[in-house]
Amino acid sequence: MVSTTPPSTSPTIVLKGEQRVVIHGLHWNAYEQILGALPNQRRARLIYDQGTLEITMPNEDHDFFGRMIGRFIWILVESLNLTIKTMGSTTMNYPAIDRSAEADEAFYIQNQPQVSGRNINFAEDPPPDLVVEVDITHTDIDKNRFYASIGVPEFWRFNGQSLYIYQLQEGQYVEVEASPTFPTVPKARLYDFLEQCRTNEVQASKDLRQWVQQEMQSD
């Protein structure tokens, strides 16, 4: 039975938010120097928005939600026989519009054939088709405006309890109830998946695959 309420509402579960450092008045060249000085293997994720740099240090809750939502998407793609190129937190630099981001998860799905088998050139290639951000604590970056300016067609935001899905329409995001990529999958299914992952990630993945197969057979 699919639940209709978000997970993580139990009083025994207290989510710990991310730690963030914000720097204002930073020029693009200075941002590139900071980015270049950081090691490739790091936990901190950077997002730069026209002079504002926000550095996020993910914790366990943040990483859990980001990775499990990414797994949820991957399983749906696999089960529905779609294609996917996983970008993870790859740095997406857009110097022409003075913006750069390292999302929690990013995927090419519709445009996967166009970018398959090679590294992405963000100056020429389309942006990822679907981007996921987990923001349990406040962020100084207007991420809806940010990812809309890059041209990401579909944006998922999760605050630790609720998922918000946005579709790009005429240069702005409009909140929609179902994913344009997975229109028959209710958000409640993600909530169930995340809740089950807390105790058994392997079984949660198996159950999700089985659920998709049952839904496909009933159509």
C-alpha cells in the first residue's frame, strides 16, 4: 500500500541539517582560484551565483537522501528501459552567465544519446535533464532561479520531508505534482522508498523494481 504522506515525520528521527559557508562579493576569477585550490576528492560542494559562493558540507542525513533519491531515479530509468548518464556532483561551470554548481545529483536521460560515451562540455552541450538538490537547512542561493537560468528542464528539491518537483516552462520553473520524466510515479512512492531504505536499502530497491513492473503490466 503506497502511503500519501512524506517520510521522516517520526518524533524519534531528528534530522541534522547541512553546514554552509557563504561568501559574497566574489568575482568569477576568484571563484575559479578557490575551486582550483580544492582537492578533487572532497565532501564540500560549491555553488556560485553571480558573486555569491555557498560552500555546503553534507552530513549523514544529507548524503543519505541525496544518494537514495539518485538510486530511486536510476531504478526507475532501468525498470522503464530508458537511458541514463549519471553526473553526480560534477562541477557545472557556466562562466558566460557567471554561475557554477555542484548538485547533489544530476542526470542526462532524454539527452543521454547526445552525450553518451564522452565527457560533457557545458559550453556546448545541453544541461542535465534532471537535477536533485537536498536542502535541509536554509540556503542563500535561489536555486529555482539558478537552475532555471542554466536551462535544466526538471528540478527536484527535497527538504528532508517533502519533495518538490519543478518543470521549466518559458524560462521559469512551475511546480508540478508528478515528474515529467516519470509521469505515472507518484511522489508517495519516493517517500515509501526513503522510509524503507532507513532499515533495508537492498530490499527497498527490490520492492521498487517489483512495483514498477506491476505498474507496467497493469497499464
